[in-house]
Amino acid sequence: MTWRRLPAAWVALLAYTVLALALFSRTWVDLAGSWIGSPKDPQLFIWYLGWIPHALGQGHNPLFTDYLSYPAGVNLMWNTSMIFPAVVLWPVTALFGPVVAYNLLITAGIALSAWCAYLAARRFLDRKIACFLAGLVYGFSPALIAQALGHPHVVVALFPPVALLLGHEILVRRRMHTVVSGALAGLAAALQLLTGEEILAMTLLIAVIGVALLALMRRDEAKAAWPHAGKAAGAAVIVFAIIAAYPLAFQFLGRQRVYGSVQQPDVYVSDLLAFVSPRQLIHFTGNIAENGAYVGLPLLVLFVAGVLAGRGQAWVRWTAAATIVAVVLSLGPHLHVDGNVTQVPLPWAVVAWLPLMGSALPARLMVIAFLGIGLIAGEAVAIAIKAARPWRIATGVAVVASLTAIVPWVPYPSQPAAVPAFFRPGGDVGKIAPGAVVLITPFSSKESTDAMYWQATAGYRFRMIEGDAFTPGPYLGPHPSFLKSVLDDLDAGKSAARTPDVRARFTADLQQSEVTAILVGPSPGHDAIVAFVTEVEGTPPIVDQGVAVWWLLAIT
């Protein structure tokens, strides 16, 4: 069978996959020796992709670990542990390692998100090329491409288009059996819960608002749909509860559960100028991975043209309204203009009071907004194809200009998967007793995840007193300690006093955490840390395979 005879949906998937591979080609030429994105955050998810199979294989609870932030441990349901993708990629992780699994996850996340948007567009658009454009705008949007720097729990954005398809089926189309459509919705929501709670919460938020919009726009049809929708909702709740009851119970009732907002408010939001100005031309209160609001003037024009040309169709009006809602909410609780926080209040200030929404990052709503933008841009193309030649030419120019404006960086950033030989298979990490507690620097918390990657490379042979994970407080990392503050200062180029009191407090923290070895790896403050620990321990380290080692207790 030639590609011309393949179903259009499979051709689209192949095309999106090729584009994703081209985008990440710098990494794919050395798939096990580098990872896609930034230096820090990918290591966190590489740790999760390795830990979940390791925990399940050892008979441990995959929702909790004391291999980070020992002895208290970490409730992984309060963190971006991506349990479902980690299980799906288990064979890849087992055969090729978690770095390969991570690279595959990011690449597949982009391609499959685009494909799901394509499938959703097929429900509304009558031209396959228009559907392909909708998927392209969504899956390769600045919002998702920015998140690919290190946030796979956002990049795997299959749920928003799937939710749109199922919501349309339940409320409007109503051809599928009620129980089946509801059960599928519950299954999709549960799997998204185990992939990324934030995208689930945001999609449900826009869905609730969307249902309200539908009820206002088509009251009679909405009223007729309620009995069908009620039955589907019942089936969805049952299926969701079967899968999600234990994970949610552990999250809110289990060990090391977190209270309060885990994110800074009014920081990670869409800047007003970001919609029309490329990220490098404006100031932004957050970081580059969260600055994904750039739509560009050509795509904005195409969006407006699609709304005006298709306004006679209810789905276009509804999609436009829901998209605008998502965009406005992405602006956060106060309007930001070129990095300046104004006192102009915005609707997110109210939404943030809803349970758990205070921990969500409003800027990530642009992921959902780009789904609507892609659908309506596709509608503009579908209408233009049937119009006179001048309109087709003008629309074609707009499409080319739109895609040119939002085209991702090629080649995309890639980082070498460097790790000291000590932690590699066959390295002297094998001298550490299985499950023993160690201190590694750079200290793993919000500033560094190197130690987590080294731990994953070592096959989780040891526990650590550190970790870039939320713990009760809330803190990003273990509870503050004297030991942590000293090591962070030294790695930041600051000095640390070396008085008897300082040495005593540092030693007390080591003993309280049951540390059996100190491993100082490559970091900006390596020499200062080695000098400090040498004075505390009264003996120089053993330099072993790229790591300075102090054995505090007996080794294997």
C-alpha cells in the first residue's frame, strides 16, 4: 500500500511525526546521549520515568517515595510524576533507559497532540487540509513548543481535543451510546489525572464554561440534551472513580500531602504584548517555558476572518467565545504589560479561589486557546477553498505568514546527558549499600536536579535527603535545614562560616538524616563545598570517578 492509499488520518499522523522528528533532530541523532530541552527540568521527568517502573517492579507504592527528601519522603500525587506515561513507556525505559523514554515522550507528545486536534477538527471541518492546519497550529503552537523545554506533563496535551470530541458527542451529536460515550469521557479524564492534573483541571474549567455558553446560545437544544448528558455524566463519574479513587485518596489523605498553593501567584501569566510580540522582544514575569502566548498578527487576522466568515455556524461562534475566555483567563489575576504588573483586576483572580486552581499556572491555558485558534483558522481555510480565486490566494498567503510567524526553533535546544562515571552502570556507586542514604551536591531542590538524574542513572541504588519535589509547607524540595542553606550558599558563590557551631549543626543534620556517604559532584561551587566538607569531616575526600566521596559509615 502506498502512502496515497493510506487513510487521511494516518497520513496526518505520519506528517506530524516527521515534523516533530525534524524539530528535535539535534537530540534524535544521539537519542541516549542527550535530551530535548533545557538543562534542569527534563532531569526531573527522567527521574519519574525511571522511578515508576522501578517502584512497581520492586512492589513499592508508585504514589510515594522516600528515595527523595529522606526520611519524610514525597507524595508523588502532589508532583508531576506522570504515572500513566511512565507505565506506557516502561518497555522503552527497560530496554533503552529513561533518557530515551523522555525524548520519545516529548516527541510523541507533540505529534499525538497535533493528531488528536486533527481528529477533533474532522468533526467540524469538511476539508482535510483545513483539519491538518488545525492540528498543526495546536500541536506545534508556541504554547506547546515552549513547554517542550522540560514539561512533558503539559506537552502530552491529547486530552483537550479528546474532551472536545467527547463533549460534542454527548451534548450535540448524540450518535454513540450514552454509557459508552460517558465511560470514554471518564476513562480519558482518569488517564489525564495520571498524566497531568493541571491540564485536566484547566480543560474541565473551560468545559464547564463552554457548557454554560452552549446553554445560553442554544437553549432549546441544550435542554433536550440534559437527560442524555446526565446519563453520560453518571457513566463518566463511575469509570473515573474506579481508576482515580485511590490516587486521589492518597493525594489528599496519604503521607506527605501538601496544603496551600504550590506556585507563586501573578507570575506565570500571559503578558498582553505576548500575543503579538515574539518572546525575545518583550519582558515576562515568568520563564521562557511559560511564555507561550505568541499568536502573531497573521494568525490573529486568520482567526478573525474565520470567525466572521463562519459566524453563521453555531460551533464557530461557540469556539470563538470559548477561545476568548481561555485567552482572558490566561492573563492571570492582574494585567501584565511588557513585564509590568498593573493593578487592573482580571477574572482569574476569582478562578484562583476554586479548589486547587490557585496552584495552576494561568499561562498554560494558552494550550487550550490554541486548539480553538487552530479550529477557526482551519474554518477560514475550508471556506476559502470554496471561494473565488482571489480569496483563496489571500487565505493562502495568510496561512503561510501565520505559520512562518509561529514556526518553532529549528533545531530545538538539546542537552548532553552527562553523568559522572561513578554513577554509571559498573561504577563505584555499587559500593553503596542498596537503599542507603547519601547526600549529593549540587543539592537537589528548585535550583538543581542533577542529583536526581544521577540517582536514576544509578538505578535508584540509594536514597537521598534532597529532591526537586513538593513537600508539606509547601516547599519545593525538603524542609529547610541548616545543611541545605550552607550547601546552597556555597554553590551560589557565597562563603560559609567554619566555626565549631557551624560544623556541629552541619554534622547534626547529617546524623539526623542517617547519611552514610557524601558525594560532591560537578557544580559551580564544587571546590568550595569540598573545602567545607573536608573541614567538617576532618579528612579530605576520596576522588573517585569524577566525584569527591566521604564514606561516613560502612560500605558494601
